[in-house]
Amino acid sequence: MTLPPHAAFATASAVPSRAELRDHLVRTGIAGDIATTRENNLDHYRSLALRDPHYMFGLTFSEEWTYADVLELMAKKAGVIADPAHRQGQDTIDPERTIDAVEAMGDRVAEALRPGGTRVIVATGHPTGLLTIHLALARFLEARGATLLSPAEDWSYVSGGLGRRRKIRYLDDVAMLSDGGTLVHTHDPAPMRAMLAEERPDLVIADHGWAGAAGEAGIETVGFADSNDPALFAGEAEGKIAVTVPLDDNVLPRYYRPLTTYLIDRIAQAL
């Protein structure tokens, strides 16, 4: 009988071994052969090389970051296929690189928590996938004595060319962007900039433009990024982002549970 991808970890308390987590990441498509196409990855790498603001996540770069440079970086950091002649079809994220980055993230978060009274902002631009990780992290951090900040709540602005007004909304201390009736996907760094203008934390755990804007502002920042979102990896290479975890950022939310449990256990063990 073939078990569903999440069946081996039916309870949140079951901490997988590294080997078990690796197998789970591949089975669920969080890493290994991913849903993001090669064409989409390469298109976004070109866009970053051309300094398209939508793909820069609020970061600025001192290095040139040509298309070839970005592809080389993503092969090194995320495990996408390095061959530039591979232009269509399947692409990959190396699960070993994902787990290495999860462990590095756990160590950096623990380091930030050790002094006590750590002020943290948690935010996500991908509420349909990564929200579940951020919610669990927020609960854990609060239980370990961190202060979860919620600056600029209900701050709003007109986003994009369609004149849509969006605002910052918090769900259990995790910041997201809302258009009033729904939580929306965003690359935009503007909301995080508004938050930092009101209150600066010691640590930011985020993704997309939320992470990019925080890293650009010189705040200790760890984050998650898909293989088609190279900006945070470039930011990490230039020292603006502390750790970037490569993963598919929009699989079924329950599939992230073993990764989340592994990350939280890593933080707890490092404290």
C-alpha cells in the first residue's frame, strides 16, 4: 500500500531524522523534482540579472549578477540543474541543501534568542503555502520568551498597476498582505519598509520582499525561497541575508509539517 506523503509524520511532535526528512521532501515535491519549471526558473534569473524590481525583493547588490552568475549561484545554493543548455522541462532542488539550510537557520535563530528579550518580526508573502511554517515558528518563539512585534498593522497602500489597495494584516503575530477579503501573494518590499519605519526588530523570519527589505535594512534576517526566487540567495551571498532555505514554497501546507518540526527541534537543541 502506498502511503500519502505526509503519513509518516501524522503528529506534530514526531521529529524526523535527517534521512526521513530528506525522503519526505522528495516525496512531497518540497525538494527533489519540483513543480517549478525550468523555463520559469531561467526567466526569473534573467529578470534578476536585468534588475527588475519585482524580482529583487527590495535588495540592492554590489556585484553584477549576470544571468550566468545567477544560474551558477542557484545551482550551488539550491541545487538547480547547472547546465545552461538545459532550458526547458524539469528542474530540481537538492534536498540535502534544503536540510543544510534548515539547520543553519535553526542555529542562527537560536543564537538570536539566547540573550533573551529578542524582538522578532515574522512575515510571509506566500500565505497559501509557507504561512503554516511561520505560524508554528511564531508560537515557538513566543513560548521561548521572544517578543513578537506587529508594527504598522492596517498600514495600507496602492499596489501595482491596477490600483488595488492592500494593507498589512497579522494572523497570530505573522504579518501578511491583505486586499480586504483575502490574503495575497506578494514580492513587494514596501510593507516591510513601513513596518521597519515604525519599529526595528532584532530578528526577521520571512520570505519574498518581507525578507529582502529587512536584510537590506541591516537586520538579522533568515528566510525561505523557491528556486525561481533568486534574490534572497544573492542577498545571502552578499551578506545581507543570514540564511536562505531553498524549497518549493507552495505545496500543500500540511506537507511542511516535518520540516517545521525539524527546524523547531534544531532551534530548541541549539538553545
